Amino acid sequence: MWRILLTALLLAGCAQLPPSPQDIQAKRFAPVPDKAVIYIVRTPLDSLQASGLWLGDRAQITTLPGTYYRWEVTPGVHRIAGYASANESVTLTTAAGRVYFLEHTVIGSGQSGPQSTSLRQIDERDGHALVTRAQLL
């Protein structure tokens, strides 16, 4: 009896939470007529270390493996760059009604922290696939 209870508790602990309404909406990949949309998605199988990014010169996010962020911006030039020990950056020239995808990768360990980070633009097909498997920040 106790084995059945223990197994049930372990399986319940592994159950994934249902997606939030914001996550469901973001995964529709809908463009915004007067804005550009930039998805920043962290690869699911890289380091467990958190890594921070500047979105332009004001906003900051911290990514974890298997997470993503949807950023709606005015059309024009936008720079996304790492902060702290990360030194990656990408500059995008965006257009209204378009959707862009950036893949964020972090290599490191719990003892040494992030050792290497990268940020690169990826195509729509790969971006959709990564975001679909990720969780909204």
C-alpha cells in the first residue's frame, strides 16, 4: 500500500502545470500590426544557470533553460545584450507586423557559473519549435 502511495506522490510531483493564458496567447505567434514581436527563447538542454539579458537600454530579463520571453517593440533598431558575465549581443532592425526569434544558449556549471553564452537569430520554423516546448517567463 505504501508503495502505491509513494509512486502516486512521485508522479504527482512530476506533473507539469497547465499553461497560463498569457503562455497560450504568446504561442499563437500573432504579429501586432503597429509593432514588431521578438521572441527570446532559451535552449532547453543547456546549463541550469540563470543568465540575464538587457532588452534595449531599459528592460532586463533573466532566462533559465526551456523558458522564453515575448517582447513587443516599436519598429526600428533594437539591441539585446547579455549582462554580468555574459557578453553576447544581437542588434535587430525590425519592421511592424513581423515576428523575430532569438535563441539564447548558456554553457556553465553550478560551481563555475555561466562560462559561455550566445545569442543568435533563428528562422521562424526553428523558433516556433523551441517556443512551443518552452515556458513563458
